[in-house]
Amino acid sequence: MADIELVRDDSARSLADNSTVARLGVSSGPAVPAKAGPFQFQYRVLKALILRDLASRYAHSRMGPLLGILLPVLTFAVLIFAFKLRGKTVPSEFPLGVFIMTGYPLWQAFQSTYSKVIGAANRSDPLLMFPQITQLDIIISTIILDAAINTVVYLALVLGVVILLSTPLPRDPVGVLLAYWSCAWIGAAFGLILASAARLFPLLPNLVNPFMRFGMWVSGVVFMIDRLPTWTWPYLKWNPILHAVEGSRELWTGYESPIFDPGYIISLGFVLTTTGFVLERLTRRYVGP
């Protein structure tokens, strides 16, 4: 009987301790990790993909990050030399460094992001064997990493132009950077549309690429719109990159562009992005990854 009473006393004491722990909100057992929500899980997936791509991009050479900055600088130097020889489309009062910085880098942001999205969509990534990772995850991580690297390079070029060429600082630095990002945004959205449509028509990107090379010549990289005849404006205003280039020049120097319309860029960007996500979802569901 004494043993039974001792067991009862121990049980009662244990129950009292458990109730006290419960009131304090502390678990007496081993900690069980909380299940990640959908947004937290998506964040972890994108973070892992970005770190993997960043490591693989510069894994073969320690000079990789430095070359990523030197090559755009060399390209910029060649463009300055070329425009000094034949800069007829640049007004004499407009700084040549600003003209180039608000032209070619913006087109390159569009072209680079578009190419990286198409490349990520065509890549046979072994991670796609896991059902938790989709091709869209790989595309989004590529867009984020490419935009971050290109932004650092662009800011370095802007700083170099201001210091070495004695060009004036942008009147609206945030606006100039937003114009640059808008080109990357349009390139990412356009690339997502083509990458999704390529599941149905695999040769479609190959048919579009020749026209992409021609696109630089109608995007304001080598001319200013007010130097062209007015009858050409309606045929060029459809190009959102031209609007971004003209807007960047206006926001940098105060030059008044006759066609710059930020609403057109934003509206078209949302339409292209929505179309890209819808196409990606539909083609992935009915055609396959």
C-alpha cells in the first residue's frame, strides 16, 4: 500500500508540473520545427537557387567578378571613341558620356535579362527532378541575380562617368535607376512569354532573336528622337525601351523628350508580366515542364 501511495504522489506531482509548464507556454518535450508557410518556403527555394547560381557563375575564375565590371567598361570606352568619330545624332550641348550611359546600358539590361530567361528555360537543370522546384523558380532566381549584378555594374559606370568625364550628376538619380530597371523588367517579362510559348513552338526564340539584334537601332541607343523627322515618331513610340531611354535622358539632364510616357512603360510591363505568368502556368499544366 505504501508503494501505491508513493506512485500516486509522483503521478500527481508530474501532472502539476505539466499543467504549470502548459500555463507558461513552454513545451516539456523535444522542440518540433514549425512547418514553413508557402511564402517562406518560396523564399528559401529562391535564396538557395540564387546562391547556387552565384557560386557556379564565378567558380571557374577568381577574376570573374572583376571581368564582369571590366568588360562593360571596355565596351563603354569603344562606344565613346565611335561616337566621337561619328556623333552626328548627338546635340553639341548634350554630354556624350550621358548620351551613352542613358542608351546602351539600358538596351543591354533588356537584352541580357531576356537572354538569361531564355537560357534558364532551356537549361536541363537536375533540380527539376524535385517536385518542389519548378522551371519558374529557376527563371525568377536568374532574373533576381542578373538584375542585382547588372545594377552594381551600372552604378559603377555612372560613378566612373561622373568622375572621369566630368559629366553632371543626374538630376533625378532614383528616376534614372528606375528607367534602367524598367528595361530589365520588360526584358524579363518578354523572355518569360517566349520561354513559355517555346513549350508549344520550340523554334520560336530562334525566329525572334534576329529581330532582337535589330531592336537596338530603334531603341534610341544611337540617336535622340528629337533629331529625327517627326513623321518617324509614331513608328518608334511603340518601343518601351525607347521610352525608357528618352526618360533616362530627361531625368538626367532636364532634356525634354517629346515622346517619354512612363505610364506606357508601366502599363505594358504589367501586361507583359501577367501574360508571361499566365502562359507559363498554362503551358506547364497542359504541355509539361
